[in-house]
Amino acid sequence: MVAKISSFYRDNKQLVDKQYRLFKSKVNMTYKEMVDWKKNKCSRAASIKIDEVIDRVTRLLRKPKTTWTLKDFTDSKKVVSYISRATKISDSSTPAKRKWGCMKGKNFYALRNWAYDREKEKRKPRRNPDLETNGKIYRLERALWSGTYDALPRLLTYLRQGWICDDCGKDDLLCECEKCPDCNHNRCVCDFIDLDREESRKKVRLLTWKLAKENLNDEELKYFVVKTINVNHLSHFHEYPEKVQKEMMTIYNKVY
């Protein structure tokens, strides 16, 4: 079911889009992580009005920007403002709640209540020039991030033939050797076109993740997962199908 566009978004699209990007650039926890975090007793070790703080940011992470209301817009500004201030403050060496096993400082747990995990600041993928220029990883990243079927033809073509086609001599973007006469794309994406936007993106992301597992070796897959979660697409991670999120987090947690 496609979420109904709010009148506030319809009337303030550019403003909401800009604020949504800013909000997503500040938080680094997903909707599911926030749901799980609220159950952790250490979430009670900091913040005033704890449930209100956690529920606010969790709601914003769950809702598509097209459904945002004036309240969502205003609340997102509170989140951005707090994280901007709190991340400039060094965490205390005094445990917030020693008897609960909450051994970090209060600032650490307060930031988590606002959907910012300081532990993730340390989790940067090691630079590897060979992997960073890997054509498979680049095209898989784009397809997973966008979730649109327009990204599939180039990905499928590259996985089949590499960058340059031996038959026509054109690159993976321009090669039309297997162009579909029905959908008019360089690779057939007919199965995705008639679906509604949400279902289409889910199907594209499931296929992209399947292709990643089939075409990347262990080292490449780990790099792809870490880069996807930490660097490139955290703002979209909560939109990925649950199966994709779960499997990626399993690999991610093994790395760290």
C-alpha cells in the first residue's frame, strides 16, 4: 500500500526535502535499531522525557518524507539541533549507570536516544583502492540505494559482459545488444514496471542483494555491506526489505 502524500508535504515539497536530507545526514541509527534500543535499560540512563525523545525520532525514521506533517518537520529540527550540539561534547569517563552495566557516559546514551550511535563513528571501512574502483560494487551500490528499476539494466549488463561489450564495443550504459522491445530498456525490466512504487523498490532491492551475494567474493561482500551501512546509504537503510537488513547486519556484526 502506497502511503498517502500529506498536504503539508505537497505545499512545502522543497522545504521538506531539504530538511529530510539534513535530518538523515545527522542520525546514524535505523528505525529497527531504535525500536530495539528502547527496550535496552541503558536507554533509561540519560535524557529528560526519555520515551518522548525516543518515540519522536523513531517516528521520523519510520515515516516516509512524503507523509511528514508540520509536527514532523518541527520535530526533525529538534533532532538535528540536539545531535549537532551533543556530538561536540566529549563523553564523560564516569559510567552513567554502573549497577545496570551502562559503563559509557551519559552523553553516549543520550545521543543514542536521539538516534546517534557514537560507536559507529569508529566503524569506517578500510580504504582499499581495488575495491573502491570495483565496477560490480559501484553498480550494486547504485541499484540498492535507488531501488529503481532504471538502475537494473546497467547493473545486469555489467555483470553479464563487464564494462565493454565484445559484440558492439559500447559500454554497459549504452549497449543495446539485449534491448527489450516491450519496456524499451537495454535489459528487460518488464516485471518491475507495472508494480506500485513501494513494491517495485522492494523487488529491485531484493534482486540487487541476491546479485551481490552471487557475484561478490567474501572480501568484496564484507566491504560492500560495511560501506553501504556506514558511508553511503544509511539514510535509506531503513527502507530496505527486512530480509536484506537482517542479512546485511549479520555480516556487518561479524566484521565488527
